[in-house]
Amino acid sequence: MVEGAGMAGWESLRVDLLRYLEEAPGALVVLPNPHTVRRYERRFRIELAAWATDIAADLYAKYGELVELRVGALSFPGKELFVRERSQRLRGEPAEAVGLTAEPLQQLTIRSGHHAQQDVLVTNQAAHEQVLLTAGDLRSVVTNASGREVGCYVGPHNLPRIGFPIDPHQSRPVPVLIGTASLVPDLGYAVPPGRWALRISLQTEAGFYLSAPLELTITP
């Protein structure tokens, strides 16, 4: 790309990015710093929330190959899965085998394309203390009726290790991060509205465990 074209493209793009940051909070998940001055440009990678397909379409129509767009877990407009599906899968033995159960404190509901942190009640039925190891919240995946993993949270995540100790035969609320970015291109960029299931990863020093499926309602 010639220098002039790159500068003109960036100058226009940075103005648009600043506008989207103000007008549509949360739409842009990963983006180049719009406050920098650039002379030589390569493609700009921009990651958007799974609900922000209209913004992705506008950026693609205006900038074409200047931008590499990802919406949720899929490329835009090609709908190719760019995250490693294997890395998004949750693995582990049934949590009940070690005396751990999770249940909703209230109906689990989330908007399609969005993510949110909600508390679930985790009970330790074992005769010893168990400590849940987290990065601030529990990981989860959305599954369909057959148990296939169809959605999850995609984006930056906290790195600090935070433990949630649960005494024997006691319960405590623990936050779980619920995301609806689609892992199945045929479903679109976001898991569509409807009744789904949520499985939660419960990690302790002893290993990884999976909760029984919890009912999850995804709304428009």
C-alpha cells in the first residue's frame, strides 16, 4: 500500500472507531489505538462483539481489505471460526462425583450476542473444604439439547488467580461468565434466542469438573 493511501485510510478509520466507541459501547472488543499517528499501514485487525454485525458490515463496506474483521468467534464476512474450537471446549468429570453442584440463584437469562456475569450457587457436599480456582469467575459454555457446545465468551479475560473456598456441606454464590458468541457458523455470529443449556467448569486443586446442564434462556 502506498504511504498516502495508508494515511488516508487510517485517518478515516480512526475517526469511525472513535465514533463507535462513543455511540456503541462494548461493540469494539479489540482495535488499533485510534489516538496514534500512522504512516505505513498493514491490515487492521478489529474484533467486535457478537451482536455488532451491523457495525462490522459498515466497516467492511467502507474499508474492505484494509480491515480484518472478527465478530464474536467468527471472521467477517466469511464466518470462519478463528478461535481454536478445542480451546473453547470444557472438559472434566461430572462435578457430582466430587460432591460439587451448581444451581441458578435465579433464572439464567442473557441477550443474544452479549455476555454477562451472573452468580450461581455452588454447593460442596463433600466432607472436606474445596476451593474453586478461577480468574475471577467460572468459565461456561452454551450447549444445545444434544449437549453440543454452541457458544461461549470470546474476548479479553482477567488473569489473576482467585479462589473461592467452600466449607464442607456449605454453599456460596460464585460468579460465572456467560457468553453467547456462536461457535457454529450455521447459527450465525451469535447463539440465537431460545432455550439452551449452560455447563459450568468447576476447577479445584484436584482437577477439572463439569456441572450438570443448567437451563439458559437467550433473549433477542
